[in-house]
Amino acid sequence: YIFRGYSRPILFPINGPHGLGVTRSFPIKAGVPGEAPDHPHQKPMFFAHGWVNGVNFFAESADCGKTVHDKLLKVQSGSRRGLIQTSNKWVAPDGKIVCSDTRTLFFQAVPGGRAIDWEVSLHASHGDVTFRDDKHGIMAIRMHPNLRLDNDPPHGVTTANGQAVNSEGVSGKAVFGKRAKWIDYWGKIND
């Protein structure tokens, strides 16, 4: 859990049960073969939203907001489950705090794999908060190139074999922008 140095707290690396990374490394680690060096604002795994009170908290530029780590509230580890709980401030480019959040990330071993659960409570701690409908947010994960749903040869991605289905039975690229309770996203990396 990296909470300094970026425009928001991120998770990196995220490794599967065989020790292989399941998210892309760029832009935290550049020059990885087969990874497209595009969309540097899309870090491996994060929580953000496109527009909150007219401020873009998903993109990264001087006129965008940042989610700033405030403090660690709880850290627990164990052989089966661990957690990190933090408080964070959503700060506009002018320094005004738009809102805040409390997030708890649970890391646990499950039969045949691992699970990461995010529990996020947003707080209208500094006045009314309006979330504009936007395709960017709220949970985001940028998958390993092999787990992409399609290839992108101009950017060096030629081994994509990802599959996706959500709780509503929608599959493939059609899952993007659709409401669902969960998304199952899988594929092969190095067999």
C-alpha cells in the first residue's frame, strides 16, 4: 500500500499465488516488455472518481484533485488475513478539502488463491458532495498485459488472453461501465 509520491494511495505490486504480478508495472516501474506506456494516471490498483464537486480526482494534472493520505488508523497482520485502515482527504488543486474517506483494505488467503477487499466510507466532512456520473471510477485496476481483453500491437501487447464476466452475466468488454456486484477477471500469465 503506497500512500506517498502519487496523486492517490495505490496498491503495487499485486502478485498472484504463484508470485507473478497480475497488474501492470507502468508507470511505477517503466520499461517492462509487453507493457504499453500509456495512461500513466492508471496505476495498478486504486480508488478514485472522475468528478467530485467539479474536480477531477481520476486524471493527473495541475488542475486535478489529489487524494492525500492523512493517517494510518489500524494495521493488522496474520497468517490468514491482514488489514490496513487509513483516513484520507480529497484535496482540490486550490488546497480546499472537498471530502474525506476512511478505507479498510483486507488481504486474505482463500482456497486456491488470494483476495483483496476494499471497504471505503466517503464523508461529506467539508460540506455537500456531488459525484458526477463518469466512466472513470470508482475502483480501478490496470491488469497485466496478458490479462487484457484484447491485444494492442502498436503498444507491444501481443499476448492478451483475458476474460471477464460480472454478476449480471455480462462478459468481455461489455462489463465496462456496467453496474455489478462483482467482476471475475482472469487469464494466463506464463502458463
